[in-house]
Amino acid sequence: MKTAVHWFRRDLRVSDNTALSEAVQRAERVVPVFILEDAFRTGPDVGAARLAFLLRSLDSLRKNLAELGYPLVIRRGRSEVELPRLCAELGAQAVFCNKRYEPYAQARDNRVFNALNGAGVGFEVFKDAVIWEERELLTKAGNPFTVFTPYSRAWKARAIPPPKPKLRASSKRVPKIASDPLPLDGADLGHPLSQTMPFAGERAARDALRAFLKQPIFTYGTARDFPAQNGTSRLSPHLRCGTIGIRTVLTGLRKARAEASPAQRPSCDVFLNELIWREFYLQVLSNFPRVMRGCFRPEYDALKWSDNREHFEAWCAGMTGYPIVDAAMRCLNATGWMHNRLRMIVAMFLTKDLLINWQWGERYFMQKLVDGDMAANNGGWQWSAGTGTDAAPYFRIFNPVSQGLKFDPQGEFVREWVPELAALPEDLIHQPWEDPLLAAKSRYPARIVLHEEQRPKCLAMFKAVSRRLQV
Ligand SMILES: Cc1cc2nc3c(=O)[nH]c(=O)nc-3n(C[C@H](O)[C@H](O)[C@H](O)COP(=O)(O)OP(=O)(O)OC[C@H]3O[C@@H](n4cnc5c(N)ncnc54)[C@H](O)[C@@H]3O)c2cc1C
């Protein structure tokens, strides 16, 4: 074929990119494009941190592509309008892209397919973001997996494909193609760019992977639970935006494991499991898109959640009176980031102490998280609430004080994010109310609920639904 368009979406990289590799093999000329849709700045799930990360990653992609002789075309508008228009301008025969799994993205791809088809242009979609997708791994009965352990066993039983080759420099002369500017100050898209993690782009992703595989991987199995330690990879924004390919991560992991001592190998295996959780939740979303509208276990849609907005707002602002919860939420609000252990703690607190619907928390996370991802976020929230596939049973309720004492034993994380408590000794930092004199002097809020009182209420709320089912 003479000319093809590569449509960049969540694959903002020139290495290990399946559709891009295919496009350059099959077309004489490939024109890369990114479409800035209005949806990036409207809608309830839009997040400033994520948008900032996306725009910075795009800027870095544009530079990488330019070095290789492929100027990135930016177009603003609806994909189903802009892609056929660009193809007509270029006389392109096909659009190549990597597959997306979210229901809204699939609906958009259907519209794009119809529009391109109507214009006589091909639409080629490739698996890239995951190793095994949708219905590639099924139970013996031929159904999608809804339990993680057998899924991960099936996942590991097959050989992992190697990374795709890096895009090579183009020798073709590049004609000028009209391109919209990239709104890097953010104001244009209605979002400030201040709340973001410092790193973005393909090089930063590779650096993060390299740094993680050098040392932290070997202690990941234990260090990953302590928010004050730098024990996890922080690859999630990169895996979400596609600034690194999953095959690249797995190849690096395999090499690190081969060089690890026998005592270090279990840590490598725990990390692999986390990467498999990512694919597990993506296949849950693909096979059961209803999880975006309600509980995976539909019986729990009847739960009578609290609609106390004051409690919800205190949770959002990090003003619940529970230090580990508040530190985590303040960190999220300020940076767009939250450690996995803390995500579980605050999600359990919202659903099982404040008795507020997990969907409120799910949406708030999507608005704030730099790595906000529909599948992983929904999976994490339903797991914490006890309504999901592999969910923690409803009677498993984290105690925010013991979680704090166990996973932030010196209170380092709390001290960093809750300055009102910074001077407290270790034995009080997770329960400042234990010293009433100190508590009275501090500007830190009193507890909005008492965990001991909320626990039985939560159990009763879940039991009421279970009882109704038995009748
Ligand atoms: C309530 C809740 C909401 C969450 N929302 C998101 C979200 O929006 N986006 C997101 O990427 N992750 C989400 N997670 C999963 C997890 O918290 C993050 O992936 C992890 O904290 C990212 O940090 P890391 O890259 O250092 O992870 P690492 O521990 O280094 O793990 C490596 C990679 O594995 C994947 N991963 C790890 N744990 C999980 C998990 N439990 N589920 C799915 N994938 C996982 C991520 O891609 C991660 O980058 C959520 C978890 C909970 C409990």
C-alpha cells in the first residue's frame, strides 16, 4: 500500500509498538496522527494530572518521531470526522491503530470504522496493550475467567511474545501536512498542568523501568506495601498511556529474574502477578462491560449506601480524622498519585466505614489519578467494596489504625502529608485522639465516624442484601 495513517492513542511510543511496526512494513509512507478530542476536557472522569501527563508524553513522542523523520500530525475534533478527512488529504488507503478495550473507546472505534469504510479506507486494529486479551484465555467450560488465580495460571502457561522492533528512521521526503498546536500550557484545554508527576514520555518510562529492575524489584515482595518506601515501579501512568510496551517490561523482568538470587526470585514473581492483575481487570471490563454501571455481583446493586455528602467531602479533602486516610487523600489531591496500599485503605474506609457507594470513590479517583484507568480502577474499587470478581469478602474490613501502624510504622508518610500531626510520637501518630490534651491543641479534625461503630453497621448493610436473596 502506498500511504497509511498510524493513529496514536494509548501507545505513545516508537518502540515495541505493534500497529506502528505493521504500518511501516505494509505501507510505503506512514503518517502518524494524534486526535485531541473534546472528550479530553469534558465529562465527569476528566483529570488534570492525567491530561498533563498525556500532553507531556505527546510532546516527547512528537520529538522522538521528528528525529526519525515522521512529523506527528495533531488534529482537534472528533476522530470519526478527522481521520477520514486526513486520509482524503493524503490519499491514504488505511488507518492502523492498537486496540482499546473500554466500552466508550470501542463505540468510538465502531464509528471510526463506519466512517472510514464509507470513504473506502481500511481500518486495521492490533492487539498491543496486553499479552492475552478478552477471549484468548478461557476456563475449561469456555467462559471468561472471573477468579484471578486460575486466570494467572492460564496466563503463565503460554509463551510471552518478544518486543516489536523500534521504528527506524524514514528516508522519505516529508511533505508539509497541516497540524494543530499541542496546548502545552493546558489552559487551552481548560485544565492547569501543575498537578502532575515529574516524568512523562518514552525515555522517562524506560528510565523508570531500568531503575526499578536494577534493585527495587528484588525486594518488591515486601517493600511494595510501605508507602514511605520507594518500593514499587511507578510504571502505571506509563502503562496506561503506552509510553512503554508490556512486552518490553516483561522482557526486562525475565532478564532480572534470571540474574536474581533464589531468595530474590519470589519478589520478581510477585511483580509479574501485579502485571497480570492489570490484564485480568482489562479482560473483566471487556467481557463484562456492565461493571462500569454497577456491581459485578448484581445482587449488591441493592445495597443501601449512605448518601452523606459531608462525609464524602471530608474523605475527598483528607479531613476524616484518620491520619493514614487523610495523608493518602492529601497526597492524591496534591500529586495525582497514591500508593497501592493506600488506595486499598481509603477505598475500604469510604465503603465500609463511611458506607458510601464505591462508585463515588471510583469517579473521584478517575478525576484525580495520573494513572486513572477504567479497568484497574473499577477492579480495585469493586475488590475493596466486596462487590467484584475476586473481591475481598464483605466482612473483611480494614481497621485504618492497624493499617497505619503496620504499613507506616514510624508515621513517616503521615508526617509528610499531615503537617498538623508531624510532631506527634510514633505511638500517637495513627491515633492522635488517644491523647485528648494534644488532640485539643491540634488543628487536626476529630474523627467523623468511629470505626468500632461503623463496622457492625457495614456488616448489617451487606447481610440485609444477603438475607433478601435467601427469602
Ligand atoms: C481502589 C483502587 C483503585 C485503583 N485504580 C487504579 C487505576 O486507576 N490505574 C491503575 O493503573 N491502577 C489502579 N489500581 C491498582 C494499583 O494501585 C496501581 O496499579 C499501582 O499502585 C500503581 O503503582 P506502580 O506502578 O508503582 O505499581 P507496581 O506495584 O509497580 O505494579 C506494576 C504494574 O502492575 C499493574 N498493577 C499493579 N497492581 C495492580 C492492581 N491491583 N490492579 C491492576 N493493575 C495493577 C500496574 O500497571 C502497575 O504499574 C487501583 C487499586 C485500587 C485498590
